[in-house]
Amino acid sequence: MPSTFKITKRHHKHLNNPFTSSLPSLPFIHGTLFFTSSSLPSDHVYSIGKDFQLRWNSNNGGSFSILHHFQPTKPIWSTIPGRAFVSAAMVDTEVEESRGSFLIKDTDVHLVCNHQTVQNIQLINRFEEFLCLSGQDHNFSSGYSRFQLEKDTQFPVLMVSGWLFSMNTKKKTSICENLDFDPKEPTICAKYWVLFDQKSDDQIGFQVKLGEANFEFHSTPSSSSPSIKRNYKGFSRRVGHFRKLKIGLYWSFFKPRKIVMVGSSSQEETEEIKAKESKELNRVFFTYSSESSERFYGFGEQFSHMNFKGKKVPILVQEQGIGRGDQPITFAANLISYRAGGDWSTTYAPSPFYMTSKMRSLYLEGYEYSIFDLTKPDKVQIQIHGNSVQGRILHGNTPSELIESFTGTIGRPPQLPEWIISGAVVGMQGGTEMVRRVWDQLRQYDVPISAFWLQDWVGQRETIIGSQLWWNWEVDATRYSGWQELLNDLSAKHIKVMTYCNPCLAPTHDKPNKKRNLFEEAKKLDILVKDKNGEPYMVPNTAFDVGMLDLTHPDTASWFKHILQDMVDDGVGGWMADFGEGLPVDCTLYSGEDPISAHNRYPELWAQINRDFVEEWKSSRVGKEKEDPEEALVFFMRAGFRNSPKWSMLFWEGDQMVSWQTNDGIKSSVVGLLSSGISGFAFNHSDIGGYCAVNFPFIKYQRSEELLLRWMELNAFTTVFRTHEGNKPSCNTQFYSNDRTLSHFARFAKVYKAWKFYRIQLVKEASSKGLPVVRHLFLHYPNDEHVHSLTYHQFLIGTEILVVPVLDKGKNSVKAYFPIGETCSWQHIWNRQIFTKQGYEASVDAPIGYPAVFVKYGSSVGETFLENLRELKIL
């Protein structure tokens, strides 16, 4: 009975159902926990390492709790009494793919082992005991069920083991009775093991492994099967919405693996892959307790929500979509291109990590697709696509402590060089003369400039959807004639030039002035991702197809680093390392790894190549000329996963709509900043004014002047102050459009400059502790109930500046909330009014040019900020 893996490609389907379905995953799995009272103590506390304890209590059906010795009465993780905390299933999977958007669906359910026994709780005090245990348990020591313990493991570790099973019985029996199966009904079971071990002073690791499914009838229990029983009414009612439920007895496991094309057309291709014939379960469910009032924050860069209680959160890297639920644009995008609109959960940079308002925190290791089901008020269930799961549970007393613990493990970004955070990063297109003309305008308005970011340095071509870049990473000498002279002139004024690249290459046979054809070079070197036939996988991207670098190939990194070296040798100081979210899930990689897991890992590999180059370049300069920290390189990315903060230097939030809307516009850019900051992405920012404009006959999204001005005010209080002309520059108001936009841009570039001194402090703190520059109030006021209701409404810069941006069209005032916590007052920076009352919401005027910004009254940061504003003639 093999499970199947089906892939449906809809890249070229141009008329679609605009009403997309919700996340098609299994419902919440409920099961019962059993144990034999004669073999387990009624109440016992086990030590794990030197700082953690696990408590087993047999009351109410049995439960486990994990505690830290600093707080021995406050569990950081608990199971639900009498309920299974590990379950498993064998399920068919379908993936729908369309131009960077992915939907993973559970289809046919073959079996569910949702009941659990606890047969053994074993403390392991030495590594030798662990090896001995492996030798004694054949199931445990075989193949995929083997655990890995590090050499520096802090003993003792704890192993919980037993059986997962699915059964249907006709009579109730007590828990202590032996199991008598009705021979007319099948029972399917599998061994499981859960290992807990201390990882650090504030982290405890967990590993869940499953044995093979055992399809056997029993008239009496065996020593290797469950020996306890409780009435089970079946599972079919809970998965009735799936097309077929096939819980039953299967004997045929030995058919050869095959790939079957079950349908194809010019618009859609469907491929069905039968998994290797085995008894492996391919879903693990990890279930534990929550509280109805508990809020869940994190999950990477999320754009629509801060608190995810009551939702199912999928953890899959992909395009965020166009509209993400905002109408009418989502409807139109879905109609034209399959699922192109996205939804509230689609994101470039998710992370299987959260923290809660109750100071509980957990994250998964590995890269398998997972879903965090938070729909139940009293419990959490994580569904993992695979037959094992590994992760960590964190201890901390405050949100800041939890972030510091989490980033201490996954990694933190390096300190940004001062040049990137000193002034505006001017996003431009148009060629050398256009850049020089705008530069002259900016000098007239006395705009502090850090860099010009020129994404079209590679040249542009006309396609059916408009002007698009040539994805061949070398300067286009026609568009940017006098390239070297331009870079030299800007450098003489201490202005950097930044460029653009991504891990894809377009064929350039039709490009007239190319020096190199990088696609053909990569193809010859055999470093492109391959399709099932061993040919370069041509990935559809808007109006053209591209090859994608195989980042698992050992030769890819060195080849691409030479491309980056050529850029830097010209004088380029930084670049956008775009994309990384679109690895096809049916590709073939050099490493041979599962492309679904590799899909989530790909953006980390992409970041690592760029970061390694930056570090190697830095090392190569040591001992030569006098080292200048301002010569340090910077790259920024949009795609990421859990460990991306370790590798990427800076993030940006991708392609927001040029709109005021909630799920994909200026508001979502604030939510993305705050959720990613909680998840370890300490340095992030958005395109000033947004990116995605739409110019359909009946639906138009064009950047208005008011939106641009308000976005300038917002981004003056983020890590980097960078503009973007957008995908349709002629449809959008630009910072250089008129005197008002240029004056406003100059004003808020100076506001940004005025708190540079504090930004430098926060960048250092982020590099050493992982705390973000831009912060949700929850990080410092977790006990204030009103704070938990805030999403995009306001945020903190560090601890000393409070920003309440205007994010609605035509509004000239905001409601500012002053939190309960520290005994401090807040001072309005424009009119100097002081707000002393805590837990208080005030209406504050905020006309264009004067956003509601407050500093802690009397603080050195606040006073210095105000003094700098005066010196820059802003106050």
C-alpha cells in the first residue's frame, strides 16, 4: 500500500477559479492515551540534564509536563491528560504549483494511528546506556528510527516509548484489561520513541521517531503490540470531506516504484509518483496543551496577523501573492494566474517558531513542510510531513529572553556597516543619464544619500507584460554607458552603488551586447537544477523561462562567487539577492535530497553563498591597504527560513501592493516588520511606496502621492530607508515626481539620519542578542492586555521611540496608545506635549509631514534625537 505524491503544474493556466480553497490539510487529530498502571509510577519527576525536569502524572488518564528548575511549578510544555500527544498517519499528497506559488494538499487518507500507549519511561544516564538500549530494541536500532545524540549531550536524557494504533472495538473494557481484538476489524500499530535532552541552559530538545506500520490481526496481545484498550468509534467522520478514506488491512508492499503521467495539457500537467513500497508512515502529529487566552506570535515574516491563535499556519516558502485576500485585486490575480493572489498565510520567509503570551516557545528543526494547528482553544497540534520530528522547547521569562535564546541557536546577523544606515538608498532605473539627472535633483534638495540601487544594471528587454530585466548578471554597457565613471563619481562623494541578482539565469541568445552567456556557462558546468529527464529544469517566470542554480552542487558556489567578484571589482558595494522561494518540488538535485525539504532550505543556501562571499572578500583585504569598515559589502534578501538570520545580512519584505489595504499594502508592511522581528529577522524594511502596481482596464492600483508620502514617513523609522520605482514606474508617483515629493523625501531622509546614533546601538544589540530594531510593543510590555490587540497600529524603535504611523487614506490623526509598564512619560517630538498616563489611548494630530512620533521623556536617546532634528532644521 504505497502512498502517492502527485504534482500538478498550472503555470500556463490563464482562466482559473478566482475563489481559492482554504488550507486543505487533515483536521485536528484526536486520540486517547493509555498506560499500564503496574509498569509506570503514579507520579514521578525525572531530571533531564542539569536544568530541566519532566513530570509524569497518571491522574485523569496520564500526562507529561516539562519544567525548568528556576520555575519548578510553571510548565513550559505539557500534554493533555488522557489524550495522545503523538499520532501518525499514511496520507497521499498533492502539490499544486504555479509560478512560485505552492499548495500542498492532503488527499486520500490510508490510515490514522491516533491512539497512543506509554509503555516505558526510561532515564539514560550515560552514552553507553543509550547504545545498549539501541542494541536491545531491534525496532529502535533499525534504519530511520535511530536517534542521534551529540558528543556533548548533557545527561541524563529521557526516552518515552510505546505504541501508536488504530482500532475499532465493539465492547468497552477497562484500561488495565488485555486487548481482545474483534477479528472482523483491523488494528494497525507502529512503535514510537520520544527522546528529551537538554541542549543549553534554556533549551530542551525533543525527537520523535516512528517505527514501521504493523498490519496484523491479533486474537491475543503479543509482547510487541499494545496491551491495553479503550472504545474507539473510528476516524471516518472527522475526515469525511476528503475524497476517500482507506483505513484497513493492506498486504501488498512489493510493487516496483513507478512514475505515471496521469494527465497533461498546454495549461496543466499532472504527475503522480508512487512512494517507495514500504510500511513507513508519512505524517507525525505532535499535540500538547495551550490556554484559551494564550496568544501566539512569530512564524517568520507574516503579513496579515500578529496573533495566530485560532488559525492553521502552514510553514512553506513561496511567493506571497498579489493581494493576499484584499479585493478586488486577489480575485483578478487568481482569475488570470492560478492562485497568484495568495492568501493571509503565504509568505516568502516563514519559520517554524513561535512564542506565546504565556512565555512558552517552541521551534522545529529540519526543513519538512509543517502546519501549526492552533484552532482549538486548549491545545496545539503540529502536523509534520515525514516520519520523524525534531525541535526544541525554550525557557524564558520575557519575550526578549526567548528571542535571545532562539537566535543564540539559529544565528544572528552581523553588524551592518554604517554606510547602509546613514542615509537614503535611492532605488533607480533608466540608465546612466537618468541616474545623473536625479542625483543632481537630490543634491539641490540636500538629501543625505547612502547609495544608488540600480536594479536594471543588467539591461532591460520588452516582453508581453512590459519591460523586464535580463537575468544575466553583468553590466549592460549600452544602458549604463560610462558605468565605471559613474561609480567613480558617486564614490568620490561617498555614495555607494548597489545592484541586483538572483539564483536564476535566462537564456540570452537574443541579447545583442552581452559579454557572457551565464545560462550556457552554467548548463555546460552541469550546475543547474534538473528535471526528471536529467535536463535543465526551465522554470516559468512571467513572460520567460529560466534555469535555476543547483545550490547543492559543490561547484555552484565558487562559480557564482566569481560573478559577485566581478561586480565588486567594478566598485559595487552591495546588491539585492532576490528570489530563492521557487525551487520546484519535482526537480532533481545533485544532493539527491527530497525537493520538498530542499524547497524550504533553498533560500538559506542562497543566502549562505552570498554571505560566504562577503566574508571571504573581507578576509582578503586584511593586511593589504588600511582597512576601512565603510568598504564592507551588504546584500539584502526577501526569501528565508528559520536559520536565515544567520546568513542574510539584511531583509526586505518583497512586493507589497501600492495600496492602503491590510493584507498586501502599507499596513501589511508593518505587520511583516513586527512578526519577522519576533522570529529573529532583526534587520528588515520595505520598498518605500510599495512595489506592485496594476493597470487592468477595470482594476487599477497606482501609487498615489499621498501613499508615497506616508510610506516615506513610515520607513524613516525602519532599519534602511530605500525607495523603489515599482513594477510600473510610469503609473506611480515617484520621489522625484515634483517639488512636494522631493521636499518630503529630503525631510524624512533627514529624520532618518537624526536617529542614526541610536540605530547604530540597536544594530549592535541585534548582532549580539538578536533583538530587532523595529519591535512590537509585546516585546517590552507583555503584561499589558491592550498591547496584544495591536497589529500595524504602532511600534517601538528599540525601547526609546514610539511610532504611530498614518496608514489610511485621507487621515490626519491617529490614536496613540501609551502602554502599562515602566514609570515613564512619552513626549511628542513635534509639539513637545507630554503624555504621562499609562494604559491610555489619545487622539493625536498627524498631518502629512508630522507623523505621530514620541520619545521617552527625559531619556538621553530622546534628547539627542530632538537635538539632531533641530540641527538638521527639521524642528
